[in-house]
Amino acid sequence: MAEKILMKGNEALAEAAIMAGCRHYFGYPITPQTEVAAYMSRRMPKIGGCFLQAESEIAAINMVIGAAAAGKRAMTSSSSPGISLKSEGISYMAGCDLPALIVNVQRGGPGLGGIQPSQSDYFQATRGGGHGDYHLLVLAPSSVQEMADLVFKGFDLAEKYRMPCMLLADGTMGQMMEPVELTERTGDPAPKPWALTGTEGKRRPNIINSLALEPAELEKWNEERFQRYDIVREKEQMSESYRMEDAEICVVAFGIAARVAQNAIDAAREKGIKAGMIRPITLWPFPEKALKAAAEQCKSFISVELNMGQMIEDVRLAIECKRPVSLCCRTGGMIPSPDEVLAAIERAAEGGK
Amino acid sequence: MSTTQVLIAGFGGQGILFAGKFLAYAGLLQGRNVSWLPSYGPEMRGGTANCSVILSDAQVGSPIVGHPDILIAMNLPSLDKYENEAPAGASIFVDSSLVNRKVRRTDVNAYYIPATQISNDQGYQTLANMILMGHVIAKTGVIPQDMIAPAMKKVVSARHADLLDKNIEAVRLGIDYKEE
């Protein structure tokens, strides 16, 4: 067992990426994720890796495309406005079936917004973000340890399904320090027979491309991609249950919101209210199975989010609107207090919204 | 199962985040669960800065300290802002060389130490944070005193190894300080 050390979430994820074999990082600075780039700039040159601060976010994501096409574990990181700039490239990666890790340490939006923590890129992350029919794998850490652990998971899943994976964090997760144990592990890199590694005259050239002018061909590509997405939806949903055994009120929250909600649930339990939580770890695929099962048991649901109500739509869809779902939210960089979440739980317990 | 929520607040440059990291490491070395959350952004560059530290025997939920059991106020705006957020029975520590008023609450324990003055008198420019931390340790026992040196070794970088003893000495000054 490695020694537990205190690390910022941004630094823990960067070190985890290096441990997972990532040697190609391309980025452009933006608060509150700049520590990722700073960490990579220190470490990569020492281990024969590549740290490159690009001239723009758009350049950075296109460099990721190149490294991923060559079969390398590549990543970039940014925060909300920067991810919008990268969305074109992310769509191209989805169209090319390229695996890579994209980290979004979210801040308040829209527009230039603010620099404080937010979860308001939920729609952008889970619906694709760029143009076209596609999804990303979306992982939502709620501790510094998970910031690291989900990097390994993210690279592995991305390669297994040939999809870009987004680690959707927020300013709190990036900036906070917690004890983290970083254990060297190889992960589970998938073989990449499709990669552009040079034929050496021994095989036909591989082609990586997202252009298909023949509509029937493009339709076929998209349908094949969605068959893969069906497998991901079936096999890769991840969530964690907290005090759900006898829960009548189910809080649904991810990331920092789940940490706050945990305090509120403990306080509600002390008042005799049977509250519990399902914390999605994969936001896409959304943990529909866990939510659907909870709908059999719980009277109502509360979606706790740092936005104006985005995940709440997926909660309603997952439980097929069988139970009322209320919203407890703050936005713009504000974070709900445990007291605010407790008040929402108490309202739900009284049958109100 | 006990949990202590600490909020350290003051100006940027006073070593707020460093003091918090020291405290968090002391907790970690004891095998406790800890979290450290800084304010980030423009306030770090000369405005108000604060740092939430939680030490707990249980899993830490929210890392944000809204109602501190221990409040360390290193300037007046911080005392004004957070005094009323502390729960009854909390301990409030004030750098009395920078804050020219007393704690108004009567249901909390208030402690005053002219940490900046002591720091300057000793010829240290920037160790008021650790002097205050020493006083906090003496009055609350938030961490055991045998954790001071090992935690300091974790947070003083190799590059500044010469400051290790000075920081430990500053904590000691805070521990030994007797309020009038």
C-alpha cells in the first residue's frame, strides 16, 4: 500500500494519468484547473512524456486527436468556457472513434461566467457537447481519491469502447486537498489494431476519419456506434448508494453536491426522516437501473445540483416519472449548504415540493 | 466519533492556506479523515482568503466549513464575516495586533493573541499564522502536540528546509503564550 498523502484534486488526477501511462498532455490554462497543466509541465519532461501548452484550446484538442490516432494515451484538461472551445474537436473524436481523456473542472457559466465551482455543464457533457449524434463516457468524482481512481477507469473505458471519456469535476474537487493513495497500476489498456502506427509495408493502411459524404454510409457508422453505446448503457452504469436500505426519500447528487447532501441526509436521519442518496458516478451512462429500483421503494426524489436543474431530467426519465422529483439547487458558483438540502428533504418528507 | 471544523481567514499572504495544510497533515498523520479547501481566485492576491479544514473520525461529507468549531480570524473583515456563523461553544481566535475589537458573542470561547506583533518582535516577518496555530493547539487540543514536528516536516518543502525549525518555534511561541 502506498502512503496516503495530501493532494489537490487537480494534482491527483494529473499524477494518476501519468501512472495510467499517459505521456501526452495538451492544454491551455484556465482557472480552476491550471494545477493540472502546472503539474504536467513539471513531471512530463522528467519521464520522457510530452507536455505542450498549445496556442489555444482548439489547438490543444486537435493535438489530442493526433496523439490518440497514433494509439497513445492522451489527455487534455480545461474548465467550462475552454471545453466549449474544445467541443468541435471532441465531436470529431467521437466521429473518429478515438479514445482520450478530457477533464472539465467546471466553473459557473454561461459565457465567461465566473471561476467558482459549478455543475452547469451537465447537459453539455452528457448530451455530447459538440454537433452530431454521439455520447461521451462521463465520470463524476466526488473525492480527491476518486479524481485519481476515475482517471484509470476513464482511460480503460475509453479504449475499450473507442470513445472519448470526460472526467466531469468542479472547482471544489480540483482545488480541495484530501488524503489520496496512489498505487501504481497498469490499468487495462485495450489493443489498438486501428491505430496509425505505420504499416512497415506489412498491412493495409489504417484510416481514421469522420467524413462520410454518402448518407447511407454515415447512417451505418452512426448506427454501429449506437450499438456500442447500448452495450455501454447495459454494462457500465456506476453509482454509490448511501443509507438507502430503508430510504423513503432518495436524494440524487454527484460530485461536490453529493458531499453536501451526505451531511443533510445524516441530519435528516437524526430527525427520524428516512432519507438516502444515490450518487451517480457515471453520468453517461446514467445509472438508470439503480434509480429505477429506488423508485419501487422511495416516495419521492430530490435532485441536488449546482445548476438550474439539468440532471433532474435524467432522474425523471430513469424513474419514468413514477414518483415526484423536486429540485434543490444553487448556481453561478454558489454551493447549496447542508441546511438548504435538509430543508428540501423536510419538505419532501411532508409531501410537498 | 468526533469532527472538528476549522475556518482560518485573513488577508492573502498571511499564510492562511499553509496553516490549514499543516493542520490537515497533522490530522492525516494521526490516521484521521481530513479535508482542506481553499478559497481561490482574485482574493488570494491581496484580498481576503480563507481555508476550510475538517478533521474527523468519520468520513468527511461537505468539505465546506460554514459553521466553524474553531475560527481563526487574522483580520477584522474575517471576524466580522464569520463570528456569527460559529455555533455556540465554538472557539474564536483573534490576532489582536490586527483586529481592534473584541468578539461580541458571549456563547463562544474567545482568545486573543498579538501574533503579528510577536512575530515581528522575534524578527520573523510572516510566522503569525503558526504562532496563532500554536495558541489554537494549546487551548483546544485540536491536534496532539507530538504531531507538530512530523506535520511540519510534511508541509515545509525541501527548498525551504531552513524554515522548518522557525515554523516549529513559532508554534511553540503560540503554545507558551499567556493571555492577560
